[in-house]
Amino acid sequence: MRQHVGRREAVSVILFVLTFLTLYFVLSTGWRTGEGSLSLTIVTEVPGTPIMVEVELPPAFNALTSVPTLDATEAIHVEVSRENVVIHGSSSQGLVAVELTEITLSEPLYNVMKQMRFDIKSAVNVSIYAQLIATSETRIGKITSYSSVYAARFDSMGVAIPLFDNYTNEKLRVGDCLVWLSLSISLLVLAVALRLMRASWIRRFPVVTCILVSSILGLYSYVGTGLDLLVAQHFSAFGGSLTVLILGPLLHSSFSHLFNNLFLGLLPAGLAFETGLRWKSQRVAAELYMASFFPIHFLIAGISYPIHGIPPIGASYSVISMSTVLFSLLILFRNRLLSDAMERKIPARLVWLCAFGAYPLLRGVYDWIGYMVEYQSNWVVFWEGTIHLLVFAFTLFIIYSAKDSLTTQGPILGI
């Protein structure tokens, strides 16, 4: 019997390896250099005033091969050189839309490792939304391998005020993200195989975490960043605030944003949540996991979106909420967890569980307080740190209010 179970688990592992190699070959190899494009929307505060905007492109983009299309009056002129695009003139409509397609790329940009130069110069009394894109040809079609979003308002002195957190937010390292996506999907296939074969350790498998990670990486790789979607509403009917509102916890504004939330937040907290605890049932674990992940983000979105006009992007609030719930459960059921660890002689697992569960929360609190102290004059950063701490306090209050109910239901059996 034991030999039969071991054989089934070996088959599952072989299936996982084959799935990963297949996905890696299909998604991550055979990329070819595509082309670039630039979409630019200029909104003037006073229609009819002169417009003078200069766009500086990264060295990898050669704009001389493109032909600009213009949605404005004939008084607007577009001059294109290799790395610069200059728009000047005046528009009675107060809105100018310029698009340059078929920009030649001097190098493949399927896995850009660092930020590239993309700047807007010589602008006064205008708001500018710009999106620079590089595509690549893959085995499954064309994919946006690099994108950079620039959104800012320029005052009468030509000083830029960012409309988002930064002037530019870039989509980088798509090749690496597709390798991680292949791995997470393969783990889901392994989970299905283990369940069908009734393997004993399927209860410890981080199914929900794999689903969330696959969704986050898939959206980043094939749809774009949350800012890509927000800026897209200025160019076409696709994208916009509603899409970002719905998918907000699964979208991110840049690669660094995604990396921090994924590897320093969701993964350690999610693994501790699903694999570190012995739950009453997998259904209870999944329900509590989802209840601690999504609602807090939509609550913050419902409050902040009407005020700021920009929906929140990223899994930060969700990770804070989930880490707070996990940390509270460790405190609430501490006696049961400690006695179970001592009885089963696995104190190391309890230490690992506490470390993984508390790390995202402790690191987050340290960062938020640091931001509030260091950037007191920057109200955007200060307010962001304050909101993160409020999410922690609010989630802690909810768990404390429900502690009697949780104790009665006893969702956690041990570790």
C-alpha cells in the first residue's frame, strides 16, 4: 500500500516537471524583436494657448522609422528625430492626441533589467499622459515586453507634478515573470494531480497562493501594469478605472512594486497560512484566506477612489490584512499550537510558521513608520504610510471583535 502511494506521488512529480518544461518552452523561449509605439495625450488648461512638448525616448527606440498620426487641428506640428519627438502649435479643442507606431527597436527588450530613460521636457500649463511600448514576437503571438507610463501636470513654470506616485512607472523583466508563471501553473497542475490520486500531503499544498500568484504574474505579463490600464482610457475605450477597480489587488504599477508585494509579502504570508497550520478543513482555510485578502482592498478603494479619482493598485493592503489575520490567529491559538508542536516534537515548524507569518507584517510596519518620519513634507507618501497602519489597526480590531466566535468554531487544529 505504501509503495503504491509513493508511486502515485512520483507520477505527480513527473507530471509537474513535464508541465513546467512545456510551459517554459512555449512561454519563455523563441522570442524575437518586435517594434515600439508611443501614445501621447496632451490636455491644455486653456484651449488655444501655444503647446510645446518635447519627448525624449530611450536609445533603444528609433522614431525615425515611424509615421505620427495626429488627432488635432492643423495648427499642431510633430517633428520626429531618432530619440526625440517635438509637438508644437495650438489647439482650439484643448486636447491633442499623438501616436507613433512602427518604431524600430535596436535591441530585443523581452527582459529589460533596469529602468530606461523616458522623459518629457519643455511643457507648460498642460497635463500629459504618455505610454511607450515595446512588443516582442513569441510562440503564442505578440506580447508587450516593455512599457513605460508617464503622467504629469506641468505648471506655469514648467515644473512637473506627477499624477501617479512617480513620473514614470515601467513594466520590466517580463521574461523572468513568465518563468515564475510557468512554475506557479505547474504547481497548480501538481495540486490537481495529487488531489485526484488522493495523496496524503495535498492538505498542506498552497493552492490559493498558487492561484493568486499565477493571476498576478499572468496579468502583469499579458495585460500590463495597473497604470497601463489607467492611461489606456485616454487612448481608447479599453482599460480604465473600472478594470483597475475590479482587478486592483492583482495589478501592480511596476516590477519593483510586484516583486516587493509578491516575494516579500504574499509568498511568505500565504505559505505560512496554508502550509504552516493544520486546518479543520481546506474549505475553512480557503474561505478565511480569501476573506482576509480581498475585502479590505475593495473597502479602501471605495473610500479613496471618490476622493482621489485613482483606484488603488497592488496587493499591499491585502497582504497587510492577511498577515494581520495570520498573526492574530497565532496569538489567539498559541496554547494549542505550542502544545501540538511539543507533543509532535516539531518545534522547528512552529518557529518557521511564526517567522514567515510575522515577517511581512513587521517589515511593513517598519517601512511605513520610516516613510512617515522621513517624508513628512510629502503628504502623498505620509498618507500612504498612514493608510497602511490604519489597515493593520482595522483588521486587528475586526479579529479581536470576532475572537470569541473563532475560538468557538476552532478552525485551527494545530500545526
